[in-house]
Amino acid sequence: MKTFKLVGGILTIILSVLITLQSCAAGVSNALDGNGEIGGTAGLFLAIMMMTGGIVMIASRGSEKRGGAIACMILFVLGAAVGAFGAGSYTDLNIWAVISLIFGIINLILVIRYGKKKPEKAE
């Protein structure tokens, strides 16, 4: 689990940089077209949520508690919701939102599977 959190955290940070670059381009395109869409802004929000989730994953990889995975789950799902609902003509944002949702579901599984308290040994 420690290795997954490290690799997943690094992967989401790298993806967030790519999402940021695409979102800036989509925002400029929306501004030049004057279409009133918010795909670029929603993409930046998703990128911030993914970067924050990746940092929390890396920071909490050595912890046996569930708090880090719960925080990551909330960040990824919130970012996915904003990205999916604000995509507009920026269709790549739907793909990034699904990837963020997948990371949220994985963190939910980590919370459920590894969050159970181990019974104390009787002496």
C-alpha cells in the first residue's frame, strides 16, 4: 500500500501539471470565442484538487490511520464532480474527471479495506 500511495501520488501530480496546461489553453480559447463556458476554470480546479490529493497521498503513505485516504477520496471526488459538470466544449476534462474519480474510488477501497482496527492481543 505504501508503494501504491507513492506511485499514485506522483502520477496525480504529473497529471495535474498536464491538466493545468490544457486548462489554460481551454480558458484562453473560451475567452477568445466569448462563449461563456467555464471549462478552463473547472479544469484548473480539478488540477488543484488532483495535485493536493497527490501530495496528501505521498505525505500519508506511512500512516496506518484512515485520515489521509479519506482526505484524498474527498479531494479526488470533488475535483471529478466540478470537472465533469463544468467541462462544456473542453471534452478532455471529462476524461480527467473520470481518472480523478477512479483515484477517489481507489482511496475509498483503501479506507474500507485497510481501515479496520486490528484486534488487540490478549495477554
